[in-house]
Amino acid sequence: MIMGAPPVSVFIGDDFTGASDTLATWARSGVRAKLFLDPAEALRVDEELDVVGIATELRGLTAAQIRSRAATLAAAVAELKPRFVHYKVCSTFDSSPDTGSIGAAVQELEAVLEPRLTLVLGGQPSLARYCVFGTLFARAADGLVHRIDRHPVMRQHPITPMTEADLAVHLAAQGLDGLKPVPFTEFSAGPDALLALLEADSRDAPARLLLDAVSAQDISVIGQALGRLSGNEPILLVGASSVAEALRDPAVRLSSPAPIAKPDARPRTGPCLVVAGSRSAVTDAQVHAATLFDTFPLLPGILDEPERLKAVVECVSSSLAEGRNVLAHTMPGTDYRMDATTLTARLVEFVSTTLARARCARLGVAGGDTSSAICQKLGFTALEFSSDLDPGVSLCIGHHGDPGLDRMELMLKGGQMGRLDLLDRFATGWRT
């Protein structure tokens, strides 16, 4: 059990890429934070932590599966007795009533935790995600900011396309109805005014609010108001890593955090393996820009034929064994003749079989669902933040019972994250 005072916050990531980004957001502030892949491990840890994270695969599950899993997670979180519980979702809120349902997860968390307030924080300005009068906007690769239902990538997401920009309407379709809008204009008077509003709404608990976020100042005001909010019941917050940006305000977190030891930053010797399962145009451009890898396109005829897949695994293993970096990637726009769940399962099989034959020093995965499934299959127990690679992309250290995998450097990135040369910088062990 965690020693000492309860953690200030527990966050549940609905996929591993987002969870690692929130871990990084907290760690940059100097707080003691660790990300666990199993809630039972979080309950057994014998160190004092300010923030506990739990990474999950909820974003890729059906609503029924989410409800079952979220109820179990909520029971573990309740034992930790945090002041704030953060359900971390993608900054684009891509989800649906049937797949990755945010509403299904939040309803189960509410049922167990009985929060004083449920607050949806709609934007993350630090990543050019803006919520204005309840409507979500996001910057795309073309450099322009689009309403999310007109975003060139998110409107045609292969699993959960965003067809509604009004977050209250979008989430109500998933069962999270009754969201009261709190526009950014309410923040202009500062944290005291917002605090008064939150206090008033919390007297009518349970209450659900949708908060705009247009600027870094909005995030600061929200954090200061939350830090002054009285009461013993937990506050449930739903949103991207902007929630952690708000909560790490000095009014919320420990005023004098104890010194913490950073993970061993010495790079492991050996090659790296990168697997890109994302269909994003950003990741596709990064794949084509990479120059420091033996590259293996994973075509449909490879992933759906065991003998051909076995042959590719042998080639990839040989490259790694000879000290060369490997980049294996799917082909965006190609018909794989299988659903997304099956495709992810084939990628997981490819990675686990490869690493059973050859080791690598660093493992990079592009794609939220792919990252979650691969980390679970490989059996990592926890992650610690090591350094930043790009906005929204961090390098973590994986903990594992197998010495061959323990302290492996991991880059788990969302499909739309990272600059063009990200993969080459990861391959060279570049860090801030």
C-alpha cells in the first residue's frame, strides 16, 4: 500500500500514449509520479507518491467492456483516497457510444466514487486544442485550426470519427448528459469568481459541468479555483493532459514536494524497434522521413498469412541482432481486410514474437490502441517519465520482471503527435 498521505491525484488513461503524456506533465513539475499498468500494482507500491497513474486500453473497448473494467478501476481508485480523480481522454475527445465511450467510463466512476463534482475540461491550449462555448477545435497538420467535425483527420478517424463538435451533445450521446456549460468568459474575473461558481454547483451534487479552455490563463484559473475548493468528496475531472496542467498549480499540489530521484537516464546500448500502427498522416510522414532504420512495410498479405509474418519476424530479428534499428509500419489507406481489433492483435503478435527472438534497447510505438495492447502483452508493470521528445511525446522507462526488458526506454506516441524527424531522433537516443 502507498505509504503516508493519499496521493493528490489519480489519473486513469484510456490508452497508454495519453497516460504517458499525463505522467510526463506531472513529472515536469517535480512531483513524485508513477504510471502503473495494473491497478493492483498501484495498491501494492511501498513508496510515497503525489500522483498515481493507471494506464488502460479502454479507448479501444466496447461500451459494455468499458463499464465492467471501469467499475473495477474505480474500486481500486477509491482505496487510494485521492483528492482528484482524472479520467484522461484524447485531446480530440474521439469516441462513440459503441467504442471508447467516455460516457460509459465516467458513469461507472461516478457510481463508485460518488464525486462532489464531475468536470469536463474541453481543451488543451498547449497542444492547440481549444474549447470555445462548448465547441471543440484542433489544429491540424496544415497549420490551421479546424472545428473538430471538420478536422481533416479527426472527421474521418477509422474507428471513432468525430462528427459532432459540441462536446455536450457528443458526450450526451454516450450517456453523459446534463453537462452545464461554463464558458471561458466566466474565467475573466479570476479564480475567485470561478471558485464561487463551482462551490454553488457542488451544493447541488452530483453536478456535471463542461469547462471551456482557450488559453493557458484559463488552465491556470481553473487550477487555482480547484485548489481552493473545499470539501472531502473527490472531484472527478475528464479531459486531456490539460487537467494535469491545471492540477499541478501550486495551489493544488504539494507546496514543497520532496526531492525525487530521476530514472537512470543513461541510454541502454543496442538498437531500437519502432512499430507504427497509426493511420495518421502525421505518423505516415514521420515514417517516410526516417533514415536510420531497416524498414519493413507490414502489408495485408503479411499480417494475415502466418508463414509470411514468420519470415518477416526472422528478418526483423536478424536486423536487431546485428545492431541495426528497425521500423515496421502499416500502410495508411490500405485495405487490410480485417477490423481494427484484429489488426492490432496481429501487430501485438509481431512485436512479442520479435522480442522473444531478439532484444532491443528502445521500443517506440505509434498509435494509442497499438501502444496499449503491446505494453500489456509484453508485461510491463509500471512506467516512469525520463525526458521529453516533442510536445505530447515523451520518453519513459519501463519496469519489468524480466531483466532483458526491465528499464527499456519506451516512446508511446499518438498518431498525430511529434515533429517530422521524431523517429530518427528517437533512434539516436536524443533527449532534452
